[in-house]
Amino acid sequence: ESSAACEVCEGAEEMTEPLKQCTAWLRAYFCEPARTASLPMPAFHHPLLRRDSFTRQVLWTLLRDVKFGEAVSYKQLAVLAGNSRAARAVGGAMRSNPIPIIIPCHRVICSSGQSGNYGGGNLMKEWLLSHEKLQKEKLAY
């Protein structure tokens, strides 16, 4: 359990609305996870998320269907995204995710239960999964 306080450093310049939304969402994710469901999702302008592709389908499916504190295997996510034989392509989609944490690629694990790889490092992936599990357990009490 972390004893660090949540803090967001804001510059002297006025933040744009999308940046304010993103900051609020990330603050909630780390400090008050139950609030993330009620916050507006920051606007996604990355070309990868606008182009019609399997990667886009996988990322949106992950965002929509795999909730805080849950995990899904690469194969299960492939099935949810509409192609049961595309587990390796799901791995590629996770590697190209332009906004990790917000699109929670850390929630995608191997069928064996192992955490699998993560662009931010495996220790970070394990920490994020632990953070979500602990916060979900706290909410259940």
C-alpha cells in the first residue's frame, strides 16, 4: 500500500480542456479509482485510434469490456474483439497502444496467468495489477 500523496504538477500556463480531463482521470485512477467510471474519458486523437483496423478494435474492446481490477488473456481479448485466432495480433496491439493506463493494456496477461510483457516494464505492470486488485478489494468492504 502506497503512502505517497497524489500530486499533479501544473504549469503556469492554462491547461487545455482535454489535458484537464486526462489529469483528472489519472489522478482518480491512482488516488480514488471508484471515481474513474463517472469521469469523462479524455478525447483520443491519435491516428491509430481513428483508423479502422484490428488494433483499433482490440484497444476499444479492452477499454470498454475489461474493467478496473480485472484481467483478460491475449486469447480472450482476441475472442472479444472478434477473431479467436488473433492472440499474437492482440500482443501487437498492446505494444502499439498510444495511451497505456487509460487504455489498460496492463490488464492483458498470458493464458498461463503470467503477466506477460509491458512497455513500461514488467515491474510496472505487476504494480498496476496489484494496485487495481488492492483498490478493488478495498471497495468491496
